[in-house]
Amino acid sequence: MKQWRRRGIVLIAAFSLAAASLMGCGAADPEETVLTVGDTQVPFGVVNYFARMQQARYETYYAGMMGMTGEAFWKQNSSDEETYEEMVKKGVMDDMQQLYLIRQHAEEYGVELSEEEEAAIEEAAKQFVADNAQEARDVVSGEEKYVKEYLTLMAIESKVAPLMMEGVDEDVSDEEAAQKAMEYIYLSYSTTDADGNSVDMSDEEKESLKADVQEKLDEVKAGDVTFDEMAEDLGVSVQTATFDKDSYAPNADLVEAADALEKEDDYTDLVEIDRGIYVGHLTSLLDRDATDAKKESIVEQRKNEQFSDLVEKWKEETTITVNEGLWKKVSFKKQGVTIKDTTTATE
């Protein structure tokens, strides 16, 4: 379902790109079959269009934010095992298989596009062609029939996906979703010099800070000062967080210490990490708002899993082949695609 929602964003981007201009050159035969899903032969043009739309978004926004050229961005590793190009292309091919599987099963859910929806798709496809030069359309396979096919797949999925997620158990107990609440302070083991540079404390300075924090924490536990007053004396601010045992923010060690507290208004000991010190104060064993939000998240996760499990079942039941040699011809590194006009349109 995460992929489905991500493609929902791409759907909006596809419509906005109808008013955008793309730059590039060269491509393979758009009519050659690059993907077969059951009895459906998918032309290169449809898959290339989706791939290039993804490429355009990444190059325009992500590479731009990182201050990199598109070519340099695509060579970067997204993980230890693959580059950004490999990651995005894998996602594109997985998504295209899913889109066609869903269309093949749409009738089971009684889903078909209305005349108004088909007309809107056709208008968007025509607008994309009108707003982009032939040279750009050649690169992204941006001819009307390929754009129309892609948008049709997206529209069908947007109607079928919610039906695929119906029927999950939406009953979630407080115990399963329970979220606690705490307030905490953090003191860094680094300071700032006169030139604004970060300077690490010496071992002696760290020990002195720890002793100072421990002394003030003892005063809080004794009821002599409040947690807010302790923070003010130490020159830091009190921050808040909700959590459960699996949380890792703001810090996994702090969460573990706070989760071990048995009563509201209890305090953790000093939680020392490499960069500084945390102190936590448990304010609630069951934060109502956070727990209710977690319940919604759990239900959403169940829907996601049901959606994904159903798609995987369809994949197992369907013969799917990819023309790897043709698919390799799609190179983000060798052919840049960016959005020139970032004017957006509503769906």
C-alpha cells in the first residue's frame, strides 16, 4: 500500500507534467514488448513513460536539493547493494507489474472507468503531447497512447485498491496500541567556540557535566526543584515525546530507560550516549491521543499487508516475464530528464 500511495503522488505529478516541458534525446522502439503479464504484452513506451516521469521527479527535486547533476545522482548508492538508478528502475518494473495485475482483476471488484474519467484521461494525455516538443516526447515515450495507457492504469488502481483492503480487522485494543509519554532533556558533549565551530568536551569536562546533571536530578527526585527548573538551570529546554518499546526516537537508549519506569512521574537515571546525556521523566503510561493515532496506524498497516499479500498471490498465479535486454536500454545516467515548468495541476 505504501507503493500504491506513492504512485498516487505520481498520478498527480503525471497530470502536472502535462503542462511541463522535458528535455532529452533518443530511445528504443516504443512498440517492442518489454513486459508480459499473463496474456498482456506491455509495450516499451508505457514502461519508459513511467520510468522517465520518475526520473524527472528525482532529477528535478532530489538531485537539485543535493546540489548534484542528474548523472552524478544516479551513480550514487542508495544502499550497499544498488545505485539510485537500480533502485528506481526496480521499483518502476515492480509497480508496472502490479498495475497490470490490478487491471486484470478489476472486473472482480466491479470496477470500470466512467465516461467522465476516460474523457479526463484523454484530455490530460492530449495536453501532455501539446505541451512537449517531439524531441522530448521521443525520450519519454510521451505519445498520447502511452500516456493515456499509463493514466488509465493509475485510475483503475485508485478505484480497485481501496476495495482490495476492505474487510481487515479494525478492532485494536489499548494494550496493543499503548503509547506512553515523557518529557526529557538533552545535554550535548560539544560546545561552540567564539568562531561558531563545534568543539568536543574533554573527558574532564564531560565528567564535570555528568556530576552537575546528577546533582540536579537528585534535587528533582527529592522534590526540591521541578524538572523545568532543572532544565532552566542547565540551560536547556524540556522536550516531549510519545513512545512504545519499539520506538527509537528521540533516542533508543532513552526510550528503553523510560519504558522500564513503572509509575507516572518517575525519572530515568542519566542516559549517556557518545554525544551527550539524556534524562527522561515519564508523564503518562497511556497517552490517549498518541494511542488512538497508533490504532489508526495499525489498521492502516493491516490494510497495507492485505493489499500486498493479494498482489503477491496474483503474481504467483501469473506468468510474468521481463525483456531484460530491452529494459537495460533505459539509462538515467546517459539520458537526463528534468521538469522545466514546475507548475502543478490538481487531479
